[in-house]
Amino acid sequence: MKLNDALRRAQTLGLDLVEVAPTANPPVCKIIDFGKFRYDISKHTKDKKPAGSKLKEIKFRVNIDEHDYLTKIRHGEEFLDRGNKVRVQLQFRGREMAHQEFGMQLVEKVRDDLSGMSQVEMDPKITGRNITMTLAPLPANRRKRKFTAEPETAEQSREASEPVAT
């Protein structure tokens, strides 16, 4: 359709002639309401925006086992890798309050272990029976994971499942 014919048709319908694909040969145009077209595009771009960084929480206890500690650290790295902030919370119960220095040592250890992925946003602070610290992720190009969960290869799992001859 010729340009003049398309413009005339759009005006008779009370709509606009909008060029949709200018690089195509011939260029592609649509007869639509331009205000509605812009509104739909803005809604579409709003839907694509990320929700922003969320705050994830990891809870520790003073007498945590090494394996449980490593699992929680791996989760923390995962959260930081996705761009989320992490709140580390250590909870005291009963007589554990008498030895708050053990709790501070554990929180410092968490901070050191996650230092390759994060920076401290809020220093460790004792509030009541808890010690809380907030970590913010480093920029993506500066992050270095220490505690990645290594996937088992088929050979390793086969060796583990084979009976041992004695």
C-alpha cells in the first residue's frame, strides 16, 4: 500500500500510522492508536524490570557443626551470587549468653568466609539475644566463590556405590 493511501485510511479511522519495522524492505507500518501503543510498550518494559535486590537471611547458632556451617555458607554465596543482600543472624539460647565472644568469633568467621563475594553493609551488632550483620554483594566482576558445591561426576558416584572387596 502506498504511503499516502495508508495515511488517508488512518485519518478516516481516527487512528495513527505507526512504523513498526523500519529496517524491513519495504518498511512495515500499522494503523493503531499511538497512545495505546506507547502504554502497552511501557507496561511491557515495566514487567521486564528486575525486582531489585532482596534481603535473604541465614540463621546460625553458636554451637553449629562444621558441615552445617559450610552448607549455610554455600547458601549465602548463592544468595550473594544472585545479587541479594544477606543478613547473618546468630541466636543465643539460655546459658550461651554468658559467652557472647564465641558468637562474635563465629560471625567474624562468616564475614571472612564470604569476603570474596560481599562487603559488610552493617557491622555485627548485639541486640538482645541475637547478633546481626548485613552483607551486600560485590559487583559481579569482583565476586570469587570459595565454597561452591562440587557436582558429583558419574565416575565418583559409581565408585561410591560399588561394594569394597576385602
